[in-house]
Amino acid sequence: MLYHGTILEGLQVIQANAKSHTSGKRVAYFTEDRCYALVCCRSRDENFVTMGLREDEKQHYFERFPDQLKILYGGKCGYLYILEDMTGLQNTKAHTWESEKDVAVQRCETVADVYSEILKEEKAGNIIIHRYADIDPAEQKLYANYIRDHMGEEGEAMARFYRAHFSALWD
């Protein structure tokens, strides 16, 4: 089973309009990992994913500012578009699949509160959350100052996001 997570309701097709990390072509992305699909249920203006697969084969989510998970996902609705047939899709890396063609949706799971669902996945042992308060203060400061020093590189929407969530953490 493959998932495509988003905040967009009512999709019948997942369009091949994202740039492939492997080929550079336009593709539709999917993942075998429900946890990863859940963190994709966010606004494009908050394109801030601090999660990745580790050696233990689990997703590890690192909060880089206080209450990051709750702020980004709390009370927000998301949609997991699901494929059970992988015909025509290519496995490109680990749990990631892509298609150069638009892909018809087979079914959709509505997630009323993405944050609550991520916490359920944590309790089930499917994701490890490294909360901001538990991260070494030196690492916190290093990350925040890196954001400050490179803030303009991702456009004005992300600069606003960074100022809103990181400016109190800067030197």
C-alpha cells in the first residue's frame, strides 16, 4: 500500500507535478510509510520536514523549535490518498515511489487531526519523536542560527515561517 499525504481535499488524481529527487523530471510522489505521509499533510508555506528514516528503519522526527509538531499539525485536517496497486510506479529510494504520469486515487483516508494521528503512530512505535526540550541546547542554537544565516534562500514564504518560529531562538 502506498500513501500520498496532503491538506487538499477531494483529489481524484495525484498529478505528476513535483520535481523528482532522482531524475529531475516531474513526478507524482508516494510512500510506503504512513508516518511520512502524515507529515506531508501541511501547507506549502510550511514546507519544513525535519524527519527521516534511520538505521533502525523507523522515522525519526526532530523538533527544531518549541512545540513544532503541535504548531504545524495540531487541529489540522489532512488527507491520505491511498494506492493498493503499484503498477506503473517506480521505487526510487527506500520507501519512496514515483510516477512520471498522473495517478488515479484508489481511496482516501481523512485525518481529522494530523497531530493526534502522529502521536498515535508514536505510541504504536512507528515513529520516534525527538522533542525540542530533549535536544541538546548547543544543537538547538546551532540549528536556529543556521536557519537565520540561510533564511533568504527559500523564498519569502519560508522566510516568514522562519522568522515566526525561530527569531526568538537566535543569538
